[in-house]
Amino acid sequence: MPLLLPEARERALLVTDVRTDLHLDLTSTEHFTVEARIAFRCTEPGASTFLELTGASDVTLDGAPAAYADNRIALTDLAEDNTVVVTARMPYVTDGDGMTVTVDPADGERYVCAHTSMDIAQKVIPCFDQPDLKSTFTVRVTAPSHWTVLANGALEGREGDTWSFATTPPFSSYLFTLVGGPWVSFSWDEPYAPAPGGTLPFGWHARASQERELRRDAEELRRITSACFQHYTTIFEPEYPYADYQQVFAPGLNWGAMEFPGCVVFRDSYLTQGAPTELEKEWVASTIAHEMAHMWFGDLVTMKWWEDSWLNESFADFMGYDVAGVAAGYTDAWTSAAITRKPTGYRADRRRSSHPIAEDTDNIVDVDTAFANFDMITYAKGNAALAQLGHWLGQGDFLAGVNRHLTTHAFGNATLADFLDSLDSATDKDVRGWAQAWLRTTGFDTLAVTREDGVPVLVREGSRSHRITVSAYDDAMRLVGSRDVLVGDEPVRLEEFTGRVVVPNSGDETFAVVRPDAQSWEAITAGLSAVESHLTRAMLWWTATDLTESQVVPVADLVALADRHLRVERHPLVLEGALRALQLVVRRYDEPADVAAHLAVVADIAKGAVDGGDPLLAPGAARVLARLSADRGFLVDWLAQDDVDPSVRWAAVHRLAELGDPSHIDPEVRRDPSVSGHHASLSARAAVPTAESKAEVWERLMGGELSTHELDATGAGFWGWEQADLLRPYLSRYVSDGLALAQRSGQAMADSIGDAFPRLPLPADVRRELRDEVAAALATGEVPTVLARSWNDHLDDLDRTL
């Protein structure tokens, strides 16, 4: 049973000063064992509480059989000082929720990773599994002799097959991890004056089969890591809290990355086999910066309960993009955010599941509800809100408030009220009023341009104040002037821009959609590619996409806009981001009869970029071309070339399978037996358009044997966009079979089932049938919380399309 908020509040009042000593044995391939000694103080001697431990067997407490039921170990008649000793046998998992085991198909090597977060630590160790009961951790791990083991603490030594790690500072149980396997490593001593000896141990680690890729990227990964670390330790007043900083490309992680103190874990797909696209490079840099920001904001200072998860994620998301730019050299990071990240926030904010960035505590009744709120409101919109806050306050006051917060609550827990107190001490502006408007409400404003006798007038439709840049252009979209504007309740007349084309939010400083006047929109659609600033172009591409999703601009017009301007686009982030948006819009909003023709235009735009030979544009465009081309001969000839990027090869293999030729799958598996190749092969096999193949794939998809990553890959291939007639019988089965699988699975699998929702062009009547079946299932009240959240979001998307 998930931990309920009242239980967490009660236990937090009882338990203090937690210290955890652990020995984990990973040598068995059947199970692992854990021995835990947990010391703590109790504020009310004689009271009772419990430890969480999920899925264990052979549980003993102080050497005797434990009172272990409903995944809890009862602790009764507590003294002022308590030490409990728990031993248990625990299961490995493959769904990424717990001690996750992965066998690398490339070489048969086994990896075991404690993927925790939220309330998952209890699937690995006995613990008080809530964020405001922090513990120190002293860890020993026994593992196969040829492995390397990494954990939150710095390595103290190794004796035989047992690795010992230094005691950590206190942190929340959801941040506990260890990873074991035959890792390949790239290590160095990072200069840091406060550390003993003036340096800290740093490293990057990957699966043995990824050694070539790690060696290829090691210097760039080190450069980004060092640049971000030196930046953070300059701007943040509290010292870096941990004894080392290891980063691991680990298999089986359900998140993109996870901020485990001193041992950050990244999904291993971030280390690509082939050359990453420019957008992928920026994502890696911003993710490195994001996770490192968490060492202070999230790990050093942690929310008390999950309603303030935004204090972790919004801040880290903002810092990730900002620091990737100002420190790591990825100066176009905010362009990536404008065209790929922020749109996910706008889409989330339109749904019924929208919630305030800072949710009310009582609305987060349990951890499953909190899990569903780790969404693009918390990440993308929260990021944008903090960017606007910094723009409004000024960077000096903003950082002063942040440092007051970090210093005041170091190694403890804090709330929104605490954060506002810290900001309030650094500025005379009304930060509480700002928070009420931005953090405690839902939805987003519209910034519209009207004309009064030729004078552009900026009008806000909504309730928030926005400090933004407004730019003016001539009819050829050449910049003629910009102005910093504070938009509030009253319209803003822009006398100096009379007769000019006007673009509000041209620096993408705020979270609000833009609605240009007719004169400006005509010039924008005619001259979009002539706009000098790639950040402004990115914001305008999102504006065009949003107008299409809002059914103001027809899909055909958006495709025509792309046909006119993306063929001459020379910025890789703008090109890749716009091509991604086009594919989403066409598949979701276009009439089924028009989808093929419009995607053919997208493919031809991508082909032009590939043929152009620009090394920055070609990698991203090649992936699009391989996935969309209908020319089988072209794809087969492409695969015959030895120098084609592995990601492009798999995209071409997938497309050929989708077109009815699966003969290239097995040869590509032999060529690429990696984890990424395994997942790509699952996706390609799922795309084969025969009734027999779809039936076989469906049984695997819903059979419960796939890992979350395997289910993601299979689901991504199953719903081929040209296969609506063939797949129609599976629309109803997705609802019934998906619900049954979710009911016998955990959070991560329910999330993956939601991601496997049928996304393909459907006639309106079929969309309504699917919508009604999902709604009926939700009405029963039997859909698990995480899947219910996902399905409600898909209902909103269907309604919007209809």
C-alpha cells in the first residue's frame, strides 16, 4: 500500500536522527540479500511506527521472524534511542522499480542497479521511505569479483569481493542507490579547494559493451561536467555536499536520469552508438547540468512532501538549460527549450490533469498521486516560471534568495513558504504575490497584438504579469528594434513600432502563447526563415504549431509553412525541433486521408537537408528521412552502405518492416547486438503489417514478461501510422488488456502502458469509440492512479483533436 500523507506526517513527528548501516549481497543471480542496522531516536518513547520493505521474504527483525505484513515491518514500544536489525531476501526486478537486473545482449554480462526514487527504495532496503526522514548511509556490497560497484558514498576500500563505502551525509531514502557490473570507467581528480587535498574523485561509467562510445565521448563529458561543477561551486554558497561525483550510463532506468547524491545515473541510451544529433548533444549537456543542480536543490535541501517536488525539478530543469549555456558552451540551449521543452508544458497545461506548479499539500494524498505529478507542469512550465522570475527579479536578487534558501535548510527539508521567505529577504518585490499568480494557479496567459490607428497594442488575456522583450521588424522580417516591456492588466501601446511587424516574447522569456495581429502574421509566414535570431524563430515555430493544434491554422498551412521555410533553415536545433513538431501534429490532427501526403513533404524536407551535406543538419534530418521515406529501394540502398549511422540504420530497418519487408531485421540484429539494438529490433518487429505478426506481438506486449523499456519499444512500433484498418481490433483490447496488465504491475509499468496508447490517424467516429471506451474504464474506478492520469490526458488529447 502506498504511504499516505497523514501517516507520513505522524511518523515524521516520531522519528529523528536516522543512521543506516547496510550490507547487500549481489552474488546470487536468483535474489539478493540485505542486512540493515537502522538506528534512530524517538520523540515519544512507548510509541510505535514501521519500516517499509516491499516484496521481501525470509524477513527477520533482531534475529527473530518479523511482524511483516503489507510491505511493512512493525516497530512497537519504541525507546528514546533505538537500533533495529533487519535481514531479508529480496527479488531482482526488470521493470526499473527496484534492484534492476539487466543482461547485456552484446556480451552476456549482467548488471544490477538499485533504481529507486519516490517510494521505490523500500524495494531495495528497509527504510523510512519518505522525503523528510533523512538518514546517513554506510554501505558494503558483496558482488562478483570482476565487477565494479558504485554507491552514494565514496569508495573506502575493497576486501576480496566486498566493496566498502564511506558514510554519507544525511539524505532522503528515495535518493539511495548502488550500481554493480563490469563497468568501463573514465575517471579524474576534479579541482575543488574545500576538498581534502584540493580535489574530488570524478568519473563516468558505462557498460563494458559501450567502451568505444565512452572513450569517444569521454573528453566532452568531462569538459561539460567540470564546467558545470566549477560554475555551481562559484554561484552557490554552500559547499558541494558529497565526497565524490560519479555519473553512470546504467541500463533499466525508467527516468531520463536520477540525481542520486554522489552517484548520478543516466539512462544508457544517452550514450549513443553513432554520432548524436545536435539536439541530442544539447539534451545531454542540459541533463548533466540538471542533475548536478540537484546536488544542492533536491539532495542538500529536499521538499518535506511531494507537493513541493517542483522545488526540485523546476529549479533543476531551469538550471539545466541555463548552465548548459552559460558554463558548458551550449549557448543555444534555450532555443532547444523553446521548440521542444516548453511546448510540452503548454500541452500539459491544457489538460484536465493540469495542476498548480506548487500543488496544495492535501491534494497529494499518497505517493502514487505524487508520481503522476512528475509531469511537464512540474518540469517544463516550472522551468519557464523560474526563468520569468529571474528575469523579473534580476539575476543578482534571484541568486541571493536561492543561496539564502540553500544555506538555511542545508541537509534538511523545506517548503514553498520557506523558499519565499528566502526570496523575500533578497528583494523588495512582492514575491508572494508573484508566487500566488504563477505557482498557485493553472493555465497560461495569451499575449495578443491588436492595432489602433496603426499603433500596435499589446494586450494580455489572463492574470499574470510578464516581463518580456517585444521586437519589431520590417515587412521582410529584418529586426528594426526591441523593447523590454512589463505587461499587466493594462494594454501596452507601442507607439515607436507604429506600422511595424511586432513579435511579443521574442526572447521567449515567459510562459504565455502569442497571438500576432493579422499584419504581423502575414509577414511572419512570408519571411519566417529571414528572422535573424534562432531563438525567436524557435518561438515562432511553436506559435505556428500551437495555432494549428488550436485549430486556427489548418494542418495543410503548417506543412506549407515548413515547405517554404525549413528547406532553408540552417540552425540544427530549429530544424530538428520543427520536424519533430510537424510529425506530431500531422499524425494527431490531420485528416487520415491527408497524412501520407503531408508526411511525404516532411520526408522531402529532411532529404534536402541530408543531400545538402551540412554536418550539423544531416544527422537529425537523416533519422527523419529514414523513418518516413516510402521509397523501399532508397532505404535498401542506404542500408547497403557501411558508413550509415546505427540510429539511421535502425530507422530504415523499422520503416522497411512497416512497409512490409521485415527481412532486414535479423541481419541488423547480428550487426548490432547491443541493448539499443535489441530495443530497436522489438520496435521494428512490432511494425510488421500482417495480422499474424500483430497478434504475436500483442501477446508479448500485454503478457507481462517485457521490461518497461521493452514494452516502450514494442508499443512504439505496434501502432503504425498507415495501419489503422489492420489495428482497429486492438483499440478495444488496449483498454481491457492494458488495464489488466497495469493492475498486476507497478508505477513504472503503468506509466509505460499509458505511453503505449494508440497514437495513429483515425476517422472521427473511431476516435470517439476509443475515447468512450477509455472513459468507461476510468469511470469504474478500477484503473490504477498512474495509468488513470495517463488515460485522462489521452482523453483530453482525443477531445482536442475531435
